[in-house]
Amino acid sequence: MTSPKEPALLDRVERRGLVLMLVLTFVTGVVDAVGYLGLDRVFVGNMTGNIVILGMGVAGADDLPVLGPAIALGTFVIGAFVAGMVLRRRPKGWTTAVTGCLAAGSVILAAAATAAALTDTEHSVSAQICVAAATAAAMGIQACVARKVAIADMTTVVVTSTLTSLAAETWTRGGRTALWNRRFGAIATIFVGALIGALLLSVSAVGVALAVAAGLSVLVTVIGHIHMRASA
């Protein structure tokens, strides 16, 4: 028999998970702004953008980069693959393994921030590629974790499908939730993250913006481990 407290507990877990995934979506916006504006026009979270840039770069259009997007694409896949191997036999939801994967991603982000602070990312293309590659690996881990935590409409790295769902499903139904809902929240959050990332770059260096992203990732990891895992 289901306890009356169980639905309330599930709702609380869902709300906490939603907030944490929104924070990670914000992180994606920050690091993608950093990647595109400060790391030779490389997307580190949005791999659709990377593939498009890579295709145009191979065609020689507008002197777009090829090596940076290709390496970032590869390290993203590696990060997702490794996290997927760790999480594949774990149940959905926040487990200790999820905490471990997010912690690893946070460490990689922190290392990328440190490397950016200690190298000349403004003038060295090789430094830019290395920092972008490490950041993309962390985003691959994050994307895999989001799938395992399984908060609906919260992929943290992709908003095209979320935008499609918002327009084709949420808005067509109408009602009070049509204007403000988690799908709109995810899109707005990644937009604000990119805005903040660009503003940070305008007044500071790449390493500072990545350090902010790493700090938020650590915060999500700790809060999720304490509250989400215990609830699960």
C-alpha cells in the first residue's frame, strides 16, 4: 500500500531535481559563451552547433575552425561514454554513482579553469583547444548524468528539442502553464547563462568564467548528494 507521504516526497524530490538541473543548464550557457567567444569559436556543450561549425569549417567558409570543434566533439563523446559505462547498471535517479560522475566533471571544469588562468588562452590556439576539450568532456559527463537523473525536459545541454516541445505541445494546449513552465525555464536559463558568460568575459578572463561554472557544478553535486540521494 502506498503511504500518503510518498507522493509528497516524490514531488519534493522532483522539485529539487528540477532546480539542480536548471543550475546545470545555466552552467552550460556560461561555458558555451566562454567556448565560442574565448576559445576559438568552439561550442563545449551544444554539440549541434559544433557539428555545424565543423561542417562549414571543412568547407573553408569564413575561416571557421576545424580542429577545435572536432576535438571538443570527441572529448564530449568520451566524457558521456565513460559516465555512461559507470551509470549503465544503476537505477534512474540520483545515486552515489551520479554524485561521483558529477564530482569528476566538476574537477575537470576546475582543472580547465586553472589551465586557462595559467596559460595564454587569448593568443595561443593550442591552449584554447586544450581548455575547450577539457570543458567539453565535463559537459559530456553532465549530459549523461542529466539523462540518468531523468528530470523531464531537463537535458541541461540541448534546448532545440525543448523549444519544439514547448511550441508544439505546451503552447498548443494553452492554459495557465503555457507561458511559464519547465520547458520555457530551461530555454530562459541557458540564455541567461550565455548572457552572464559573455558579460564575465567582457570584464575578466576565461579562467574566471570557467571557475564560476566549476563552482556551480560543485554546489549542485554537494546539494544533490545530500538531498536527492537521501530522498531516493
